[in-house]
Amino acid sequence: MRQVSFDLSYFQFSIIERSEEGLMNRYKAIIAYDGTNYVGYQVQKNGNSIQAELNKALKKMTKGLYIPVCASGRTDAGVHANGQVIHFDYPSDIDINGAKRALNSLLPSDILVKKVEKVDESFHARYDVTGKRYLYRVSTTQAIDPFKRLYTLQHPYRLDLEKMQLALNDIIGTHDFTSFCSTKTDKEDKVRTIYRAEVYRDEKNNEVCFMFEGNGFLYNMVRILVGTTLQIGNGLRPVNELQRLLEVKKRSEAGPTAPPQGLFLDEVFYCDIKID
Amino acid sequence: MRQVSFDLSYFQFSIIERSEEGLMNRYKAIIAYDGTNYVGYQVQKNGNSIQAELNKALKKMTKGLYIPVCASGRTDAGVHANGQVIHFDYPSDIDINGAKRALNSLLPSDILVKKVEKVDESFHARYDVTGKRYLYRVSTTQAIDPFKRLYTLQHPYRLDLEKMQLALNDIIGTHDFTSFCSTKTDKEDKVRTIYRAEVYRDEKNNEVCFMFEGNGFLYNMVRILVGTTLQIGNGLRPVNELQRLLEVKKRSEAGPTAPPQGLFLDEVFYCDIKID
């Protein structure tokens, strides 16, 4: 379906020429993807992944080399990204705009390379992360919208946004987020710092949108925060509930994990400077 | 994925009670659907269709009866609808809001019943059509958007909208649209009347949108009109091209058929009165 075709010969030629010197060049890329048709970011046995598609595209670009790709972190099946960040080492010095076009011509239409940048070889897409922003979209219209089913939680109920925002204010700062972490995690340290936790009406799209910025997020943390805060907005839990859950440190006391399709990894921050 | 469950016993009971009297009640429904995962509106051997899903839902509602469904017309694989119209005869008198909820609880999340209405048994969703409105969405941003791939043609080129509108003005009125009809059609009469043919920038969504209203549309007519008008907007064809094509009456001289995913059956008109 992609309408752009691209001559790869330039890249292939330059690899053959340069790889003998053993030079490696590190590139950072910002990518967006619709996670609907993937088992998640990371390669898995049970289906296709974003990472596998990136590997395939780079293999074609290099005429057969396996180029490992490292991302800022995983995203789950059905979760989307507006601004996931990856890095990879390429065996030749490539033009960044040409590389972007080449990758986009080789990737399926649900994965987009938005930007390619040459970086110092010390840069690491995962270890250097200083923060991330996630969005969670909730469609609140009475009529369930067939065109939003893959990109929002459809929640046709009244929400008290004022109460929800008051509740979210309690998670700002550094806290132990054990109550908001899937028990399937392998992480010991559950302390994270949240810089921003906001809920607002997105009039343009007739949605309610959550925005979280923090130095790191535990497994399912955003989705459990959303699931619990929606129950506060529905009047099923009191406004001080997030505060209480931070104290009890029990996943079983928090609300449900909101479904994946509303979640977007919006931006990844490095060195406290926004990279986009 | 649907969050609404529904008690069907009321409908099932009333059928058993009423069907012995042999009464039939005709209902009109407005439905929206995301056509991505279907071979088209109509039942076909090679895959799932909207019509088959409607039949399945009605079969569950009636505990096993086959209820034929008639639509205003077919839509192709990948084509969407905001306002397709169907009619069906139900063996009992049903509450229209209850029927809407019941159908929505039984249909997959990419098909939505927006409205159910009881109509006179003389009403026919296909024969009584007096006009239709189609929309065609074109995303013109430089960066191809992975979230719009199923709902727009991604066309990252400059378009001269003024020229395109001038060209479209030539198709208003009653003309022979042979040049804009797939040769696969079985229709002899290629004369149709176009009431409105507009192209405009949809700033909210960063798109260019086509809107066509007419008394009827031939097979692929909107998509060939869009494909040809985009070539006028790109400067590949002169502004009087649609006028010339109406006169030559040859499909081979017109532009390409624009892909299905940008096309939406927006509204169907009956008796010159908009039903929504």
C-alpha cells in the first residue's frame, strides 16, 4: 500500500565498500506504529512484532546483514506509539533522510520512521532514557464508534473529570507504585517519579485523554492507573483512592487494567531534553 | 470487546408468541461500519461480509430464524459506511431502542447500528433510494500516518484545490458517466445526476475531503472520479479533463481507481428527505 518506492542501491553499495573497514555508525530513530496487528514491540514466538519488522527492513537495506535494534522499552500487544525511540548500528555512514525514506519504503504501512539522526556511539535508546510520556484515549460518546475501536477505550459513561484530576494530583512526585504494577513484573524496585498526570477533554476528537509523564513506568502501570481513575470518575471509588492505593502497595486493591488499544507511547525523553 | 451485554429473552419470547399469527413488521436501520476486515457489504464465498454479520445477529435475536436483510446498495471490500441503510422484516413487534441495543450487543465492534425505525411494509431500502452521499478522505501530510492507513488515501503531494473544484463543477447535473464506471459493471444505463461535487480542506483532521451527492453512483464511480481529480490537482491533467471524459465515454481514458480505504458511504436519502 505504500506509495513511495526507493532505490536501495546506494545503501547497499556503501555497505560493501565500508564494512571492510569495520566502521560502525550509531543511529537513533523516532518511530510511530499502530500496534493493532502485532504481539507487541518485542520479538516473540507467537506472532509478528514491530522489532521483527525493523530487523527485516534493515536486513534488506544491508543486503542480508542482521542489525540488532534496541528500543527505549517494550510496548504490549495492541499498544500504539507516536514516538517510540530506537537505536541501531549501521555498517556505513548513511544519509539520514535517505535512510528514513529507505526504511519507510521497506516497512509495512502501520510502522513509520519519523526521524533518523546520527548519534554518538555512547548513546543507548534504553539506558539513557530520562523520561517518557504516555497518552491514553477514551471515547465517551454514547454511540460506540466502529472507527475508534482500535485507538480508544469506548466508555459511554459520564465521568467527573474534576474528581479524576484531583485524584491524579496525588500520584505526582516519587512514590512506590506497587499497587499499579502487574504482578507479572520482574522488577524489584517499584519506586518511580511522576512529573505530570493530567486528564482533559479533547473536544476535537470528542474524547477524554489521560497524559502521564514520568521518569519510568512499571509493567501495565499506565493502564492500571487509567482503569482505577475511571472508576473514581464513575463514582465507584472515592477521590482519595489513588493516595490510599499508593500506601497499601497491593495490586489486588487497585482497579482493572484498562485495555491496550487506548494507550500510546507518545514521547521518550533523553538528557532532560525533548528529542522531537 | 463490546462492553454492553443485553438480555435477549424479551425478543425471543415475543417471537414465539407472535410468529404464529404470521405478522411481519418492517424495520429500517442506519448502520455504520469499518469495512477493513470485510470482503464488502454483500455475502461472498471468499470471506466475511457485513451482511453475513447482520444475518448472524438477527438469527441470534430470533433464536434461529433466517431474516433476510436488504441494503441500499453494496459497498466494496475496505470501503466504510457512516450511514448505510438496511431494511428487514421481523416476526414480532419490537421496541426500536431495545432492538438497536440487542443488535449492537450481538454485532462485532466494527459494525454499529445507529438507529432502528419501524417503517411501512412498502418501504424498500434499495428501490426507494432517491440519492446518496459519499465522502472520500485524503491525508496529505508529508509523513505517512500509520493511524490513517485504513481510513484515508495517503497522498503526500501538493494539490491545487481550486483547480480540482473547477473541474468537479463540470460533473454537476445529468451526464453519461461511462468514463467513470468500472468495465466490470452489469448496468446498461450510465446516466446519473450529480447534485454536489465538492473538494475541501478538512483542517481538523489535516485532510483533503471529497463529497459527492447524486441520485445514484455506478460501480467504482466515486473512486475513479477521485483518482482522476487528484491527477488534475497534481497538474497531470488539465482542469477541463472531467468535461472531456464525460464526452469521450471511455473508462480507459480516465485516471486510476482510488483505493477503497478512503471511501465512506456517508448517507442514503429517501423521498428527498434526509433520514438521519
